[in-house]
Amino acid sequence: MKSMTSVRATFTTLRKFGTASTDRRKHESSRIGIIGVPFHKGQSNIGVEEAPSTLREIGLVKDMIALGHNVKDFGDTVSTDQGIRHDVPDKIKRLPDLALTCHQLSTMVQTVMSDQRKVLTIGGDHSIALGSVDGHVQAKNGEVCLLWVDAHADLNTANTSDSGHMHGMPVSLLVKELADYWPYLPGLDWQTPRLSVQNLAYIGLRSVDNYERLVIERFGVSAFGMEDIEKYGIHAVTTLALEKINPNGNKSLHVSFDIDSLDTLEAPSTGTSVRGGLTLREGVHIMEIAHRTGWLGAMDMVEINPRIGNSLQVKTTLEAATHVIKAAFGFSRSGHVPPHLERMPGYYAPLVNTDNASTQDGTSNMVIV
Ligand SMILES: NC(=[NH2+])NCCC[C@H](N)C(=O)O
Ligand SMILES: [Mn+2]
Ligand SMILES: [Mn+2]
């Protein structure tokens, strides 16, 4: 057993640095709505549309309820098959199905928020964020800030995209500063870009196309790539990004989390994986900070593809996504005292004399057994 002196020293050190274990994490329960979007036509890999059902099968809803939240599963958007339209730029020939899916999603997000719930949207590829963010912006009358956690900027237009994959374009459809760089898009009459690039920040970038870089520099977008995370650390980068996009703390936060922001080793089952990404710990910490701001209104989790990789790789990816989501909605790696224990002062009586945790000489009379 450690001597009392060393225990006292440890406790004092912990208290001085204010670690989570000495800083009581108050756990607030929330009302949460879950929406699935089984959509894959923003990219070329079949399977990403299976992620919503797969995450449900491994217990996502149960996990959220176990965090003490009031959780309602609003089901999935209805899949459509409008075929290919030839009156739109060739690179967005599958726009009709994206437009219909995102219109449904935007409406569902507004419905969930009108039920006083935070929204968790499970993709599907990242093009669906056009619907989830639009719904959030409409529900909050434009007072939204957007944190895009991704290896990619997803800032291409139909003219600048090399791949023609719409999951590389949602941000350019969401920000008003790029509205003039798009032709009229049939089927998207319901969507008006209202977000400003000033309220957009990226974390995790490491595969940015030339035109995307041009836009980031031209408009001064807050873009924190992996190099910035090497230099300053994930805590500083996340805190700075959030301060940039919501300086007055009055906007509702939307975090669009692309699982490929994590390193390939952490989340291999995704279609456009890029080495040198975030560790799972870094991804979790981004969401811990987002949660603790109290600003989080909605989160997307996208680009999980259960058909890519072997069973261990799929399991690894799904577990990573679950850890990130739970962090966003209050799971604390340091533990928390559930409300019923809060109401049991006697519970701590045998261990800590709480009315005088440290005696006059600064030593603690806490007995750790
Ligand atoms: N959400 C994603 N995984 N996006 C990948 C985009 C890759 C590339 N920048 C493109 O436009 O095709
Ligand atoms: Mn993305
Ligand atoms: Mn990506």
C-alpha cells in the first residue's frame, strides 16, 4: 500500500493540474434524435449505405440510452432511384437522387429539432451533409457554425472536381460565398446556401485539391490540417477552431465527422482513406470538447463502409465511430457520477471526509484504499 505521504502528494498534484479525476464532470442528459441516411451515390463504393443499419445492429441506440439520454430513432430517409439526368453537368449526373435524399433529410432534421432534440445523422457518404446542415441552419434560422472533421475539404464544385464524386462537394453547396460558382441545379430549389465560410472550420485535413486550397486561402477559411495538430496538439487546435467559428458562443454547433478523418489504422473500412490521420484518442477529444461547449446541436457520422476490409477491420471502424459518437454526447473517459449517486452523500462517507478534504497543513486526509 502506498505511504500516506505519497498519496497526499499525488492527490495534490492531480488537484493542481485540475485533471478530470479531480474536476467533477456534471453529466447532463439530453433529448436526441437519430436519423439514418443509406445513401451511396455521392461516391463509387457500394456498401456505405449499409452503415446506418450496421451501427444500429451493434447497439448504437442502446449505447446512447445508457448515457442517460432520451433517445428516439426517427428511422431512415427513403431511398430513391431517379436514374441519371442529362440536363445537369456531367460530373453531378446523379444529382437527382442526392437532391431528393437531402431534401428529405433537411425536413427530418427540422422535425427532430422541433421536438427539442439534438440530431445524430448516420450516413451514407458525406454528400448527405448538404441535407443535415441545411436542416440545422433552417431550424436555427441561420445561427449555425460548422466544424468539418475530415481528411478532405469536400469543397469542390461540379467544375473543379476531378472525380465527379458529389461527396467531395457538399461544403461548396452549403456556403453562400460559393453560390455564384454553381449553375442552376434542378431539384435543389429547396436549398439556399446560408452558411458563411467565417463560421466554417476544418480539422484533420491531409488531402486537399488545388481549387479547394485556392478557396481556403481566398476566403481565409479556418483550416487545421494534420501538420497543425503535430505543431499545436489536438486540444489547442480544436479550441481555436471552435473559437473562430463561434466567437460569441451564440451559434448552434454542427460537427460533420467523416470517419476517414481518423488514420487508416483506426478506421480502415472507408472508401477514401488517407494515411497519417487522427488517432482515435484525438477524434474522441475533438468531440469531448465539442460536447463541453454546450453548443452541439447536430452531428453527422459518415463514410463508414462495412463492405470494405475484413471483419476485424470493419469491427475496428465501427467501434471507433461508436467511441467518437459517445464522446459527442457526454461519455467521459474519466467517468461521471450518475444523478442517483449524487443524491447519496453517505455513499462517500467511508472514503472521504468531504467537509474538510484537506487539513490546515494542506495535507489531505483522504484515505484511498
Ligand atoms: N467525404 C469524402 N470522403 N470526400 C472525398 C473527396 C475526395 C476528392 N477531394 C474529390 O473531390 O473527389
Ligand atoms: Mn468528407
Ligand atoms: Mn473524407
